[in-house]
Amino acid sequence: MSNREQQGTVLEAEKAKVKPPPLYKVMLLNDDYTPMDFVVVVLQTVFAMSREKATQVMLQVHREGMGVCGTYTREVAVAKVEQVINIARKHQHPLQCTMEET
């Protein structure tokens, strides 16, 4: 920013410090009923994962009880969670998806 002189005084532009928005992890939770293949398709569809990456995340969900699908701003994370839940309900699966601030 440039300095301007006004009536003998020097005005200096202030640099605004803008904090980046908080990020949220979107996570899938394990259940005993949703087929593994369905989880892989959801990960590919909603999170644009390759089949290999989706399979890795699905196995993490299966083995550890939950798996991180991605990290997003709040609005995007909310939309992803809703997409997953809507797709699961449409196909009559109890798959759960949640988010938490990082």
C-alpha cells in the first residue's frame, strides 16, 4: 500500500489481518450393516476419491471404527455430511457421517 500525505500528515494504510476460516474433518462411522462396496462408491461419488483411496478409507472405517474423508470449510463439510446421509438413506443403509473442527 502506498503512503499519502494529507495536510502535512503521513497516512499509512493498515494491513488487515484476516484469519483463515476454521476447517472441519468429515468422518464416516462404522456400522455392521452397510456393505463395504457401498461405502467405496459413496467415497468415490461424494469425495471424488479414486477407487484405491476410497478402499483405503473404507478399510480404515471398518478396522478403526471411523475414517477421515477430507477436511473442508464449515459450509462444504455440512454439505458433504448431508450428501452422504441422503445417499445412505436413499439406499436404506444406516451409514453415519459426522464432522468435527480440526
